[in-house]
Amino acid sequence: MTWWCTGIRWKGSAPVIGWYGQGRGERVSAPAYGQRLAFVARGERHCLGVWRAGKRTPCPASAAISGRGGSAQCPECARLDRSFSVAADTNAADPRTYRVYLAWFGPGMVKVGITAEERGPARLLEQGAVSWTWLGRGPLMATRRTEELLRAALGRGPLMATRRTEELLRAALGVPDRIAYTRKRAVRAHLPGAPERAREVAELHGRAAALAGWPESLERMGCEVTDHATVFGMDLWQGLPAPDRVVAEMAADRAVVGRLVGAAGPDLHFEDGLVVDTRLLAGWELATPGEGAVTSVPVAQIPAAAAAPMEQDGLF
């Protein structure tokens, strides 16, 4: 029975590796910082289908996909996924309560986003946010005045209230809704201390709170900065080589071997400075390599922080 890797998920405050076996459902394994990891890709990379409402629908074509892409979906499954998606604004009637957050990834690298309240901080862990705070939350019911405003401008419901606030804050504070993982990796090993991180987040929270134009339907939330440096294992990086290489693609019979020293967002950090973006592992069957195996996957250099490209990836 083949188990296909589905990449990193964050369960509580720890990363787990997801696995899917058709007809057998989902399972996870929990890597530990300091543990030696070794795996090799087998066969072809396959589309993982569509995950919705806690259930996976297999790809009807069992399509093979490229080893370089960050998405483990074929074009058909990707279109289906986005046809009913909060991230793609194709599910504006979602009745759940949403929260607006402010996430910090490095000096001057801050973004505003939204996440379903029931998910708690999972989205911040998935994005690799080092420090963050909530800004507000949308109620189950909007007041009539806000409802009319949102119906005219963006639609209706609590999701749209948080979406409108998200857009207001981005424009007023000059922060993006996306920061490329390339940029996050470039600065992750060279961050200021926790007090300085907290100060920058608190300052931006104060500026956001002072803005006019917040929807009446949104409940303001006070500044309570959470720091993920320990969760990500950054306290283990002292004296180790800074992350300088990232896996460019997975390929059949190519291996990754090393000691795990941290994880942030979808990235696994290894002792020798290698970073594995686990989005590239999704869709592969991974096996234990032979005795004496060494890292043999194609890698690319992580650019210096000042030269990191500015392109953005992924709406959320």
C-alpha cells in the first residue's frame, strides 16, 4: 500500500508530516528537532486531489505532476479547489467568524491577513510568522448599516467584514497580503531579538487601531504579541551554518539526508544549512534510502536578504 506525502501541517505547536493512502485515509508522523531524517523519492509525483471540509477527494485521473511545483495538484483539481474557496473569494457566503491578523516575518516584512477563527493560530504557523497579533474578529451577524455597505462594495457576511478590514489596513499601513517564502528564508537566521520583534508588531497594531473606517461589524482586539521563535526551533541554530540552500525540486531516486534543527511554515531546516520546502514533497512516495546515502536532490542558493526577490506567492 502506497502512502503519499502531503507536506507539513501544524498540529498544536508542532510540525507533523502528513500522509495519504487511497482507501486508507490520512495519517501523520511527528519529526523531532535534533532527529536525523533521511528519505528518498520513489516513482512519480502524483496529484493529491482536493481537500475540502476535512475530506480528500482523489484525483480522478491519478495525474502525474512536475517535481518542481509548489502545488501537488493537477490543473483540473486546482480549478475545482478554487471554485469554492475563501482564499480565491469564491466562497463569500461562508458563515464562520473570521479574524484579522498582523504577521511579522522580519524587519519591515509585515502582512495583514484573515483566517477562520476556529483554526486559531494554525495559519500563522503555516506561513512561518515569527511574531504576530490579532487585530479584530467578525461577528456572526453584521449590523444592517455595515451589511448594506458591504453588500454594495464586496458582498455580505462576516467574512466580507474581515476582508474589508484586511484591505483597509493593507492600504493604510502600506503592508502586503503576501510575502514570498524566498524572502522569509533569506532573513530567518538573522532576526533581531524577541523584544524588538514585539515592539514593531505593537507599533503597527497601534497605528492600525487608530485608523478610521473600521467596519462597525468588526470587534477590535487588543495587542497580544505571540512569538514563534522557540516553536520553530530557532534557539537551536546558534553556531550552525545559516540557511543557504533550498531544495529546488524532488526527483525520483534522489535523497535528502541530515539532522533536523527546525521548521517554519512549510520549511524544514537542516543542520548543514539546507532548507526543504515540504510543498515539494507533497505527492511523492517517500522511502528510506540505502546505507551511506547522502543528499542528492537538486538545490538552489538562498539569496542574501538584501537581494531577495519581491515576488509574492499564495493569497493566504
